[in-house]
Amino acid sequence: MWVSHQDGKGDTTKSRRPFEYLIETLNDSSRKKFYNVPRLGGTKYGALPYSIRVLLEAAVRNCDGFLMKKEDVMNILDWKTKQSSVEVPFFPARVLLQDFTGIPAMVDFAAMREAVKILGGDPRRVHPARPTDLTVDHSLQIDFSKCAIQNAPNPGGGDLQKAGKLSPLRVQPKKLPCRGQTTCRGSCDSGEPGRNSGKLSSQIENTPILCPFHLQPVPEPETVLKNQEVEFGRNRERLQFFKWSSRVFKNVAVIPPGTGMAHQVNLEYLSRMVFEEDNLLFPDSVVGTDSHITMVNGLGILGWGVGGIETEAVMLGLPVSLTLPEVVGCELSGSSNPFVTSIDVVLGITKHLRQVGVAGKFVEFFGSGVSQLSIVDRTTIANMCPEYGAILSFFPVDNVTLKHLEHTGFDKAKLKSVETYLKAVKLFRHDQDNSGEPTYSQVIRIHLNSIVPSVSGPKRPQDRVAVTDMKRDFQACLNEKVGFKGFQIAAEKQKDYVCIRYEGSEYTLSHGSVVLAAVTSCTNNCNPSVMLAAGLLAKKAVDAGLHVKPYIRTSLSPGSGMVTHYLSSSGVLPYLSKLGFEIVGYGCSTCVGNTAPLPEAVLNAVKQGDLVTCGVLSGNKNFEGRLCDCVRANYLASPPLVVAYAIAGTVNIDFQTEPLGTDPTGRSIYLQDIWPSREEVHQMEEERVVLSMFKVLKEKMEMGNKRWNSLEAPDSVLFPWDLKSTYIRCPSFFDKLTKEPVALRPIENAHVLLYLGDSVTTDHISPAGSIARSSAAAKYLTNRGLTPREFNSYGARRGNDAVMTRGTFANIKLFNKFLGKPAPKTIHFPSGQTLDVFEAAELYQKDGVPLIILAGKKYGSGNSRDWAAKGPYLLGVKAVLAESYEKIHKDHLIGIGIVPLQFLPGENAESLGLSGRETFSLTFPEELSPGLTLSIKTSTGKVFSVIAAFENDVEVTLYRHGGLLNFVARKFS
């Protein structure tokens, strides 16, 4: 779908392309064509960073004089002088959605069809113009685990009988005798003679569990099947909506539950490396609704997360608009020591880049150290770029990339074509050609041998702590005042402990005790080296007689069946399971708050002793309160360190001088005694992480999912909304849509809904995790006839704007200066009542009172979440006034119709003497322009200036239309 800026209607034919003269035939037997962009730029092109070359190719190919102008192409070519000073459009090749952020996008598409029909347009014209993949990977919850199987699993949207109809698979006995194979120490059924050579594609669907000695299928873990069973029953309505979307919207493919995480499947299956359309080759690129999209840059594929609203625009054929970025060249040199894992490298680079300051920039890696990093190391590093503020971190394609693709079963003929094409357009990085390195905005140098094993926490991912300093740092945190690094525990109470009795044994809990340890589904599971290291460490620990205390809530949630495959085929999975790290399913679980409750004895002990207990996980987010309300200290660690801290049972330990435990003879066992060497890990990786596991995933993707295949869904042009549904609801964004935008109205006598400080994250704003029984969302669901067992999570209900609005600002860690303490509440000033944020906003809306939010620096940090903007909009928020913004969230505010205002440099609410109890008035000029200074007047008579934080004319246009959704809907009317 191409939309002209001149008439706003969809063109059935594309305008003549001004750069068609650059089209050539690839110099191989395929006769495929491509735009030979290097011919356009000459020496200028050779000096461009590789990531900018991808932007330039897309601009040349899509230049039509409307959405992409010739001036835009030349601006990108002149990147060296135009960086940070001009806006350029970018047309990604494809879109990737995950279900939590994808469902509101698809609901908006369905609602847009309704709106277009009401305005007299053809709703069938509303569909994605670019290939769109939606991965259902966030609905999994840990209803069952090895530690505790819930007595009554939460059925959510359906009962277990209904779930059974959707899910023909049944739990089978976990252990079957090995017939005639005396050397098999695993659980397998080798069956008849000759079956050992059977194909892996015969494995049970969803999870390729293999006997480590015979590589034969064995039954699914009981917990996996049970969790998947409940997942399908609980989320029936959402899954039916997704299936309807895949049927009626062109270019939409849905990857069903149980397959893997969006970013993992993106790496393993969805990535094309080079696209081919109508015999024309061009680089693969992707944007999507998840911060983990950046992981694919480790493969040399340009991609980043832009949130739901911008993603919907790309799905409709519109470009992403971005300031032509600075590109920081990061030179890696040297090699890391044997005890450093890729997560250590990630955290080291993260801290370094945060200190340098790369916010809003591209980072591109080069140097001799790059060639020493495997693809999985690169993707892990690229995945963390949102944590140091960069738009993306790019590793150009090189020989390591090609070797990886070859080992993963990439079609050989296509791989040769990919190599030929990328070299022809100079998108291939040569290891020895140091003289041909691009020109960068800035070059920083990191020596890999300077990086030491580290963890991150206790409350933020950027707070890196060397493992050797962990005990000292944790004790310092106990002493520090309450803040990002402090808990302010009185000195006389720091050695307090509480005895508990659990499963017939006595245990002691104290400050630093680990109560939750999770090898989670994001960031690290895609890296075989760290996962195998965790498995080998578990094996050595079990062999040494070590164990994990049973009250610690442990879990293993792989990013895909591929991870299960190599953990199982390498023989380490039984040892992980014996330590409590049993596979619980595939999807986001612990790191988004979807963990089973801690044992009652632990909860009581934590409350009784006011203990600072700890969670340790191998994810990339650890904001306070994210994992579990009662776990105050949360650390990020590599998978082997997660296992090590679980065995130790505390983070208050010095691994160098203190043992993890003792063996049956009483001998002390230290971490260095069971830590696997790099040679051991690499040998196992070479022997077990083989071509077969990638073949299995591809076969599994192509075969589909039995539960998904048997699911019934409508195929009507318009979605048949069920008014009784509490999962899927037609949103109100288009209720007042007119064919033409109305003039901007002033914001008059607006009250402050919330007065917030620095670093307010999208976790604080957007609903996530479980729905508290006392919340406004819970009251709504209760009034709809649901019991608390049926509430499910906010993520699962993102398709219901009524639930999401009530859950906005409902985070218990939200610190509202009006109250002086963390709480999801605020003051309704006309009445003086302290109410839930939604209830206060509802009273303001009934009286027709507009609302604003006061905030400090970095408002909207963290994951890109469109509901962090949609929720405030539906609460009646007209503007946010902050010292600074996270760019993605600021874009979301504009995209939904909220004006982002910024204090003048050096000013803030406190310096201006604002209490937040005043009312605020703001008038817009007829000609609104980027960066315009506006004047605000308060009810106390104070007048001060602020900046309208629009970066370009596109953002101004979107705001004038009342947001992106209204703008796009008008184009179809």
C-alpha cells in the first residue's frame, strides 16, 4: 500500500523511480537484479558506516518523490556532514511483532477497518503492506514447576475441559525404560532395532527432547505439557483473534505458542539476510514492537524496536522517520579470559558505552576482536543496546557470519547469492582490510582482556558489579540510603535471620538469601556457550554432591526448542533438572513477573525479618518489583552464575574464599572446582550444537502446532467483536474520528495527575505482570463476573483497552511526589481524596478537566510499550512536561496525540517553584513547528517557557491529526 502525501489516497502503481539506472544484474548464474548503490556515491559511499549503507540502499530503492524524496537519498549519502541534523525516512523490509505488544496493533487494525467503513471507505484496503510475523511468546505463565505444582491452575478465559479440546496431546509418563541399551543412562525408548537412525522430525511437537546418548525422542517434560495446556485454554480468545488476523490480513504470519521467543525465532528462522522480491535483491531489515529486535543486528541485519504505533505505520506501507544518526565505531581488540562469558562482555560493553554516551546513535563494531566473537556472542551484545541508549548495535556480515549460516543449514545456493550480492554492494566486512574501515562519528576502543566476570544489580541493569566484589557491594547496598543501590538496613539488623521449616527440614533465611533463580527465555538462551556452561556446571555440581535448597523457586524457560535440543543432546539437561532448573515452558515467565508464588514459609519469613532477599536471573531487565513484590534485590547474571548463586543460596558470598557447599565427605567445594573451562564448553558446542537442531526448528515451523491447527476462528472482513469478551475489545481511539483534522485546541486549567521524578520507566507506566486483587482493573473484571483466578495478566489482556487503562500507573513502585511514598495512587485535588490513579482520572474526565504529568529526566525509559502512551491518553492526559525523554516513548506520546513538553535547559519543576497543585494552561500557535518554545501559565500567576519536543514536520503533522492512528485511518477514508 503506497500513500501519496499529495492526495492521501492509496496508489495502485508506484511512481517512476529516479534511481532505476542503478539496477544491474548480479554477476552469477542467477541473473537476479539489484541496485548497485556504490555507483551513486563513489568515494563517499566507501566512507559510509555499513549500517548507513543499508539505510541508503532502502532510500534509493524506495525513492518515489512522495514518501521518499531524492533529497532524502542525497542527505543519507552526505551522512558525514548531515548526521544529527536532518530527518530521513526508512522503509524496513519486514515487521516483527510479539503477542503482548502485537495484539494491540492487530486490534487497532481491526478497529481501523470499522472506522474506515463508517467514514465510507473500503475496509478490505486496510492490511499490512510489508511482511509481518507475529510470535505468540509472552502468554506463558508458570502454573506448574518442579518445586510446586499448583493445586488449581488458573484457567483464565476457559476451563480445562475446553483447553483439552484445543490440545490433543496428553501428558505421558516421564520415564520409559530403555529397551536393550545398557549404556543409556537417560530416559528414552529406543524402540525397535534401527530406530536410532530415525529423523529428528519425528519428535513430539513443540519441544524436541532427545535422549542424550541415542538422540531419540522422549516424552515432553510433564511441566511443559501442563503449562502449555493451560496456556491454550487461558488465552483461547486471544489466539482465535490472532488466527482471524492471519486469515484476513495479507502478509501476516502467526507463529503459535510453544515455538519460541520472537527475537529467537527471528534469528533462527525468519531472517532472510537478503530479501528477494520480483527477482530484485535487497538487504534484510526489520522493525518491531520489542526492544529485543536489536538482537538481529548481530547477524548483520539492520533492525530495532520502535513500538506498536510506529510499527503499525510500517505495516501500512509508511516509513519510519528518524534523525540521520551519528554512528559510533566501537573497536574491539584482544581476547577475554577463560572465566568471562558473553554476558560479562555484554555488561562490560554496556557500562562502557553508557559512560561514553551513545543515546540516540547507531553503534557499529569493528576491529580484530570482532572476528573472535561468535554470532551468538554478537547477537547477545547487540541485544543489550537499548540498555545503553543506542538505537542499535550493528555487526556487519563477515566470514564468521557466513560460516554460522552454513552450519545452521542455510540453503547453499542462496548463501552463495547472498555473499555475491553483499560483496557487490560493499556490505561485506573483510577481516584483514583494516585500511577500508568506514569513517565514524566517534571511535571508542574496548580491550576484551580488560573485562572480568560480573553481575548487574540490585535494581538496574546498568549497575555492574564484578563477581569478586559481590559480597562487599551487597553489604554496601544494605548500608546505603534507599535508592538505586541502597536498602538502608540498620547496622544492628544486617545480620538478622529467620528460621523456616520447609518440606520437613530446617533452613535459615537472611539478608542476601536467594529465593528466586531463573534461567529465563531472553538474552542468553540463544547463546549455546553460556547455556552449555550452565549445564556443565550443573553436572559437575551434582557429581560433587551439591544441591539447591528446595524452597528456592528455580526455573528454566528456554527461548526455543533449539535450546532444549542442545541441552538434552549434550547430556546436561538431567543435571539442571536435578538442581531444580527444570524446563517450565517456552515464553516470557519470571522476568515479566509470571512466576509461581514463593512458598508461604518464605513469604512469612521475609515479612517477619524485613529481609532483603534476592532474585538472580539471566535476563536483561531487573527493575525493582519486576520479578516479585517481596524480592527486593534482583541481579542479572550469566546462566552458569545463576546456577552457582542458587547452589550457594545467597549473593552475600565471596566465591574466591568461600565454598559453595561441601561434598558427602565434608570437603569444601569452591566455584573454581566446578567451573567448566572454555575448552570444555567449546568442545561440547562443536559436538552438540549441530546442523540438526536448526533443521528441527524449521521442520517444526513448517509443520505447525496441533493445538493451533485445530483452533477455530472466523474469517469475516470485519472482526465479530464479542461485547462480553474481557480479552478483545474494540478500542475507542476512533470514536470521534472525522474526515478532516480539527484545529488544535488549547489546554486550559489542566490539573496534574502525577508528579514524578527521574527515570520513570515504561514498567511504571504501562500495565504488566499480574493484576492485583485490589486494583481498578480487578474491580472491572470482578464486575464482569470473573474471579481472581481468572484475571490472567495485563499482558494477556492488552487487547482490552478498559483493562489496560485501569492498569496504567498501577505499579506498586510508582513514586508520586504528591504522596511521598511508592504507591499506585494520586490525589484528586478538587475533592482532596487519595485514589487509585484511574479513579482520580475518571473523576477529572467526568468534570471535563484536562490532565498533565510532571516528570524529571529520562521519562519513559525501558522497554518500548505503546500502552505507556495509550493508557495515559485514555486517562485524559493531554501533555507530559519533563526534563528529558526516552526517544521511543516520546515518539509514542506524539503518535497517540499527547504533546511532549520539555523544560528549558537547567530548569525543572522544583527550580520553577511548581508544587503540582496548580492548574496549567497552554495555547498553541496556528503554525506549530519542531522545537517551538511555548508559554505556560499557572493558576498562581506564574508564567514560564517550555519546548514542544517535536523533532520534525512529520511529528507535527501526526500531532495535528490527533496521532498516527487517526492520520492513517483518514488516508483510507
